Amino acid sequence: MLRDLMRPRIPLGRASLLASSIIRDARRAGFGTGTVTAVGRLRRFAPATCDVALLGVAPAGRHAQLVDAFARLPIVISIIAREPSRVRVETPRGPVTLHLADPDHAGAALVWHTGSRAHVAQLQARAERLGVRFADGRIAHASGAPLSCVTEQDLYDLLDLRFVAPELRDGDGEIEAAGEGRLPRLLSDLDIRGDLHMHSTWSDGRDTIADMVSAARQLGYEYIAITDHSERAWSSRTLRAADVDRQRDEIDAVRAKTRAIEVLHGVEVDIMHDGSLDFDDEVLGRFDIVLASLHDHGGHDGRRLTERYLRAIHHPLVNVITHPTNRVPGQSDGYALDFEALCAAAEDTGTALEIDGAPGHLDLDGILARRAAAAGVTIEVGSDGHGVDTLGRQMQFGVGTARRGWIEPQQVLNTRSAADVRAFIARKRARGA
């Protein structure tokens, strides 16, 4: 029961919004710009967290004042625990913990409070072998004399390690890789050249195609795909087969006015109970790109779900399988699929598997994304944005999740040019012709 109560239940999206809001309020209350940052599971882009953890950096003489100021923020309902350099409070959106560190120890404290416990424990063991001690957010000689550690890089340098990105700090081989110079060059936001998964008012999106294109241009994208839900999807509004040509006409009109970004006409088509697709091949053939998905709730037979996916993956017009496990972070682990079979089929057919950046998905997760990439599967990172305000934020979540999976830029479809994306699509269609 206790373990269940401690299960992370605040989704990444909600935790991120809470952290941004409370950091902004803290700066107004006397914390300097740049002195408060998110740590813990949120900084590691974990899909959910028990609370929002923050680290503030200030001289020790200011800690008591800053603890008082933080405890008086308008969002605070009550104080759960209070210490000279730490305060934990309750807010309407979940608990928040503020840790404070001296500037000389800021780097060690940032690593310590970012975690994970497994990563920190491995760093402690390495420190002990090197004759230093890493504990309580500080690093010191074995004699107890403190060592200055202003940045995280300082800590990793002291331990003779390459810098380990926060998203990798799960105690799953990253220390060995850092010691041997084998860490990957992780995907970053700057590598993303386009977004291939978003929705407009033609289905359950909140904004028009023109609005979504404009927002994508502001993000610096070279291309996007409008991928509204097919007719029988589990969605409040869907794209009817009879309206596909009218939607393409609207996209053509937007294209004529917006030459700086390429707009692909796509669809997120539902996979039916027998593994067929919601639209027939004649309709699907009119789209530039086809994403296929299951939206069934949990509890279904994993073998049958896998069979439905495999039939879709082998369809020559399907280019991407979206949010493959259909999990809900903090609530449901998703489908119990034969993931090896999915990866083998995806690699063999030239079908991408998605990392969906929507906070309600973050799917594939880091573990499965790493397995897929190791199997040679092309990864697509999509925002699954349903409004202009979600495109950038959800792409960041998708990239963060990809980084948790050790994903590199060359493994991702939408780090490629628009011409290369079209070639990826054309190769599969040609094989199935």
C-alpha cells in the first residue's frame, strides 16, 4: 500500500507547468534570475513525479530568508516540512520541495538533487574509490575538507567522467559509458526540423491549419504534417472520408500563402479490431503521410493487439505507428505487446515508431525507444499537438523522452530534410506496389 501511495502520479506536463509558475513567483519574491531550477524526476524528463523538486543557489546567510519567502508564496496552502536550507510545501497542484545550496557547492547539489538514486549511488561508489566523499549535495576530501564544485561539470571532472546528461541518469550503464567515452550524442531540440503529428479543427484540434502552420514557422520548422483523426477514431471530432479532398484544398491554399514551410497532408488513421484501417486504400493513397494508431483502452489481449499492429505495419501506406503502447503516465503502463515482433516488423518494412510528446502519452518511453533504436527502427518524435500553444512544449517533452532512451539525431525521422522524409515514405510505398 505504501509503495502504491508513493507511485509518481503528477504527470510531466502538469509538473512542468507547476515548476514554471512557482519559479516565476519565487523570482518575484526575491530569488535572483537563474538561481532556481527544477531538479529531480522533472529535470530528468521522467513521465511522472511524486512532487516538484527545485534547487535554489544562494549564500548560506540568505537561506533562512529565502525559505521564509518561499513559504509565503501565494500558491502555498501549507508547510509540510521546514529546515534551514529546505522547505516542502503543499500547493493546489501538488507538493513542492525547495532545496538551497551555497554557490561553491551548487554543481554537486544539482547532481545530488537531480538524481536518480541509482545514479548518485554509483557516483558515490566511484568517489570513494578515488579518495573523495560525495554526500548530502557536497563533495569533499576523505578528511572532510570541502572541494569547490560550482558546476555539474566540475563534479564529473573530479570523478574523471564525461558529463552525463540529466535524462540518462538512471543507473543503467551511463557511468560506465561516461568513464569509457561511449556516451551518445543525444538528440536535442535544435536537431528537430519538422513535426509530423498534429491536429487541427478538422478533428479534435483547437486551431486552424493556417494557425498551426504559422506556429510551426515561428518554431523554425522546415515542414509539418497535418494529421487529423480518421472517421471512426475515439475522438470528439474526426475527419470524414468525404471531407479529405476539401481538407487538401485548404492545405493547398495555405501552401500557396506560406512558401517558407512545407506542409504535408497526413492522417492519423485508426487500426480497426481486425487490423484493417479506418480508411480504405483509395482514400489513404491521397495523403502524403499516414500515421496509424490504436486507441483502445487497456485490458485487451496483448497478443491480439500485437497482431493488429503487425497488420498495420505491413500495410504499404502506413509510415508511422503512433504512441504504440497507449500508456498514460502515472495511471496505466499501456499494452502488453510483443515489442520484439513490432520492432522486427517496423525495421523490415521501413515503418517508424513514434515517441509522442503529449504529456498523456510520452510513448514510446525511454526504455522502449532505446530497444527500438537498437533494433534498427527509425524513430519519429511528434508533438501530437492539438493547439498552437502545445507544439513547442510537447516537442520538448518528446525530445526529453527520446534522450532518456539514448536516442541520437541520425535515428530520428524528423531530423531529416523534407525531401528525405518524402523519400522514406516513397520507399515503403514502392516496396508495396
